[in-house]
Amino acid sequence: MTDTTDTTDTTDVPDTSERTLGKQSPVKPTLTFWSLKNDCAFFIESQLELHFALQLEFDDNVKSYETQPFKTTYSVSGKKRTYTPDFAVVNLNNETFIIEVKPYRKTKSEAFQVKTKALRVHFQRENSTYLIFTENEIRDNDTSANQQILYPWRFEPKPGDELDLLTSYFHNGSASVIELQIQALELDLDKNLPVIALAHGLVECDLSQSLSDSSEIFWKATQH
């Protein structure tokens, strides 16, 4: 999205170095990710896992989640093996999903498929559902890239009356990003107000398409 972040001060992302962090893998390189949904920092082991975590942050059906949540022992051909999931996700119905995030090319081997079958049986016994997510599901359109753009704006305060004022100048229930930004400046409001509102889910946009100045933003039915 052009000219929505470069002309403003950098968002004050919480300093995770002074917060309690999750568990870190002793063998894999890790990234530190601050989860607003869980109000804590997690270690994440790949860019693909990071993009999946962003999906969870934006998914209203997700209540909470953890990365590398626990170790478990399961059996393959009578042999005991240990396994640490990438994610444990709890939805609003309190159902638990155990998630493995893997590049698609690594899911085609016979060994991986045997492991997957064993883990599905294992977690079914634990009243959980075991799922595999690859880049085909996580990066199937521009949604992931758009979430990366929007997530830092979630650290900004959620707009209130100023958003109502801004959208009141448009009578069709929608306007482009640039139209909203121009009107915000005329009202002496933060130019990035429409982007912040979108990040917080107060307005809607087709995030499967790349965000740009011409992207159309719609207000929800309860907006006015």
C-alpha cells in the first residue's frame, strides 16, 4: 500500500525483550513474535509459521493459541517417538487443533505420511484434531501479505468517534483508501485512520487482493 506507513511515526510495538517469552527450540533458528491475541511473545521457527500466526491473529474464530506448546510421545510401527507440535489452537467452541506447518514439498515423502497418520490417531485419542498446513493454504492469495502490512497497525488505539466522523462524509457505504485518507487530512485526522480501522476489523476490504490506494473499504452494517 503506497504512502500509508512511510509518512508517519513508526508504530510502538511492545518491547518483547522485557516480557515473558515462550519456549525456544535449541536446534532451530527462531523469530520472536508478539501476539496481541494472547498478550505474550512466542518463538516462531520459520517465515511460514509467522504467516500462519498472523492468520490466527486475524481469525475471529480463534480464541487462543500457543507455539511449540508441549512434547508428546506417540507410536509408529511399535516404536516410541517424541513430537512437539508447531501450534495448538483453541477455537470459540473450545475445540483444540494441533497444527504442523510444513513446506508442501516435505509432506510428500512416505515417512512423513506415516508419521502424519500416526499423529492423527494419537491426537484423536486426546480429543484433538491434527492438521497439516502448507504454503498452499497459508499463502494461497494476497491475504498473508496484507496481514503483514496491517498487523503493526493493530498496536495503535482502536478508532472510535473519529472513524464515525470520517465515514459520515461518504454516503454509499464505501470509499477507496486514498479517498478516505484525503478526507481524513481535510478533517485534521490521522491520515492512516482507514488503515488502522481495517487492521482492527472495524471496516472491511477484500484482503485476498493486494492492498493499494484504490482498494475499496466498506463499513460494517453497524457503523452508523
